[in-house]
Amino acid sequence: QLESLIRLAEAHAKMRFSQTVVTEDVEEAYRLHREALKQSATDPLSGKIDVGILTTGLSSAARKRRQELTQALRKLLTTKGKGASLNYQKVLQEMKESSQLMVTREMFEDSLKELQDEGVVTLPSRTTIRIC
């Protein structure tokens, strides 16, 4: 980030047709950097800057919600027993009814994908979840 601030300050000096960077250039570079960070990394729910949005695409609150949903789904699936084949829609509906969180299809699919990556479940078809 320091190097980007240096380049911004140098570019601002060049806009003034100067080869010398002065305090005004550094202050403007810093202001631009802060403004860009505010626009690109502000959590829409909390209004606070969350740099994690830049690296993961999710705010820390969204990451926490995803983890909680994945844990709740894992808990639900372990009650069904290994080797069980479950209807996708029924599991989604059960998650919506049992969770304190609002569960969307997208959130459910993200959690299911995470469990699939961990080897907890397989998805033999779009309508079936098989517990490993």
C-alpha cells in the first residue's frame, strides 16, 4: 500500500507539471486512497471498513453467517446417519425452518458446496444429497 501511495503522490505532482513531490501531493494521495478503500471495502450492514471484502468478497459478518449455516447443516446431516440419501428440497426446507438465520438457496448451496469439498456429502444429482 505504501508503494501505491508513493505512485499516487508522484502522479499528482506530475498533474501539477512538477518533478518534485510536496506535502500537498502526499495528502491528496492519502485522501484518494482512503476514499477508494471506503468505496470498495465498506461492509453494507455495519458501515465499517472491512478489508476482508477485498480478499474474499464477503464481509466478516457474511463469513460468520456462512460458517454458522454450514455448522447447522453439518449438525442436521449428522442426525440422518452416514450413507443416507436425502431430498435436496426437503433438507433446504428443514434448514429454513430450524435455523434462526434467514436461509436463502444461495447460502444453502454455498454451505453444501463447502461440506462437499470437505468430503462430508456428495451430490449425485441436483435433487439428491448423500451423506458420506
